[in-house]
Amino acid sequence: MTTRREFLIGTGAGIAALGTARLGNAQDLGQRPEPELGLIDKIVHPQGRPLRLPLVVSTWDHGLAANQSAWEILKDGGRALDAVEQGVRVTEADPEVRSVGYGGLPDREGNVTLDSCIMDETGNAGSVAFLQNIMHPISVARKVMEDTPHVMLVGEGARHFAMDNGFPEEDLLTEKSRRTWKEWLKTSEYKPWAPASDPAHDTISMLAIDKQNNLSGSCTTSGLAFKMHGRVGDSPIIGASLFVDNEVGAACATGVGEEVMKTVGSFLIVELMRQGMSPQKACREGIRRIVARNPDWRDVQVGYLAVDRSGRVGAFCIQPGFQFSVMNEQGNLLLDAEHWEG
Ligand code: GLY
């Protein structure tokens, strides 16, 4: 099946759209076109070649700007952990991304509540959940990882920890998101499982491999729009939204968190890669587990993204529409993930 894909190239100074092309035209990032469409395994990795390292991948088109920021660290030999933190901070601070950080859509009571996690090459991890009024939950999650004996802080505890560590309190509900919420209140119709036709998209998750061949990952979101107050999704749950194993690879998720949590998706994908599956096949199997157990899978969107430590990339989703961004020295590329055909 052929679908139209966008082909974007980033330069050190920023991202410039050079035009559009079929994904199959991208034999490799920034290299000569190849005419045939097929699996990502064939397209991004013709002859099974991994992408050149260092490498950063992230979910959705907002990943293009996030990748660019991460790349500034990776290209100079910086640590993947710093790259995945700095990368998603761009998205957290962008009020136009209505599913992450500042400007994120609120819960049904009008509160912007944030979930985030981070994991490094040693298997160390930190996370925050149900955090309010702090612009950069990813950096709070990193502080939890590095400066406490714990993995996860939630709610008021997380907020106090952030303030004690110098993070300013800020109102994250923008006028635009407040208006969207007020409009929603007129019907209060809650459809968290609707396919990702909403241009607001979803969680940003990011994976990077640095010049030292070390992996790290990050994930940050304001969660489902108009969720129940107190609802926490997959994004702060290590093993669900994100898992990194430096010996094997890393995986991350976007979409309806409940489905990802119930199948411990990212951990599953990394374990499948450990057993020899390619990142693409492992992501597909992660999606198959969700589809197999859920008769209503047509109403759910989940997307997985994975890299193995050699630089092979995989991405798979339930519904058409999940895009992901891939950047290395050869460019910054936005691709459509393959989806479940049923
Ligand atoms: N994947 C984001 C969430 O379900 O909250």
C-alpha cells in the first residue's frame, strides 16, 4: 500500500522542508532515492544497514523540533541522557503542542496535570506523575532519578520537590486551552479512545544513542484531554511508556496509556529485541498484543517506536496516522509508521 509521506531535512540551523516525497524514495536519511515502498525494515534500512550514529528518534511531528535540540548535544559528543532531556523540553515549553507541558489540555476540572519519565544507559530511572504548575516535568523526573533514592514522585510531593529544587511555579493553562476546555464543558462528552485524528496529537517520547554508543530515553505529556481528575497514564511508568536496556535497545510509546500499561509495552518490545526480533517486528508484536486482547481496538490508538543499539529503528501503530521523527547527521526525517491491517 502506498501513502504520501513527508520528507523533511534539518540543518544545523533549523529545520527546512525541502519538499515531499514518498517514503520509499528515502533509501537512507539524506541519500539517493529508492523506488519501492515496503516495511520500515526495508525502507530505512535497505540491506539491513543500521542508521549512522549518533541518532535520535521521537514521536509525532513535534519530534522534529525536539530532535533538532537533542542533536545539538549528540553531534558534539554529548550524552544521550542530556539529549533526551533537552529535546523534550522544547515540546514542554511549546504552547501549540496541546498534549504536552505548557498549553496542554486540562483534565475535566480545568487542571493541567503532567506525567513524565526518563531512563539512562545504566538502567537508572526517574519519574513524576500528576504534577501541576511546573513547566518541565522531564527535568524534575531527572532530579528524582539523580538526587533521590526513589524512582517516582507524584502530585503535591512532586510539586514541592520541584519547587525545593528551584523549578518555578507557573500557570500552564493557556487562554487557548482554557477556551477549548470551556467548549468541551458544554457537552462534557468524554471520548479518550478516539483514533488520533486530532491534530493535537499526543505524548512526546524520545530515544537517543550517543557517540559513546549509550542509550537513553524520555517521555512527557499532559495526558488525555479532559481526563478524570487524578488519572495517570503510561507516561510516568517505566516499562510501559519507556524502557532502555543499553545491551539491547530502547522502546517508547504514545497513545492511549491504559492499553500500554496493561501490556507493559516498552519493556515487552525491548525483551523481544533481546530475543532477536528487529525493532520493527518487536513494535508490531507490541501492537498485536493490544489488538489481540481488545475487541474495541479500532477505537484505540497506540504507537510504538524502538531502536536497537546498532541504530536500527522500528515504529508501528494501531490506526493510520502515527508519525515519528528520526534524526542523524544525514537529516531530520518525518515518517508515517506502519499500522495494523486487521
Ligand atoms: N500516552 C499518554 C497518556 O495516555 O496519558
